[in-house]
Amino acid sequence: MTDPENEFTSGEGDYINSVRVINPNYTFILNGYKDADNVIVTGTFNNWSTSGYRMIKEGETWKFPIHL
């Protein structure tokens, strides 16, 4: 079950979970792509998961804070 108060999620299909980041020390930022419906962050920090972490859109900027 996802937390309706938390916009940050990971997973796909029936397996979408809320992500809680404690003490984020980095924020991924992607500008533009205003027509995108979904932007995913993935890398060695999550074993290049194809479902990655879903960024949230603030204006025309996509963001995802994380502790690396």
C-alpha cells in the first residue's frame, strides 16, 4: 500500500511502494520534459532496477531526493 501523503514511489504494476528517504544528501534534478508522464531514476544505488525511483514534477522540473 502506498502512503497518500508521500509522493515518492518505486516499483511497477501491482507492486508500487512508497519510498521514504532519510537524510537525503543528493537530489536528482531533470529540467524540461514537461510532457513526460513518468520519469525514473536508476543506477548502481538500486542495482539498475528497471522500475527505479519515480521522480516528482514541480513546475517544469523533475526531482528525487536520495541518500547515496
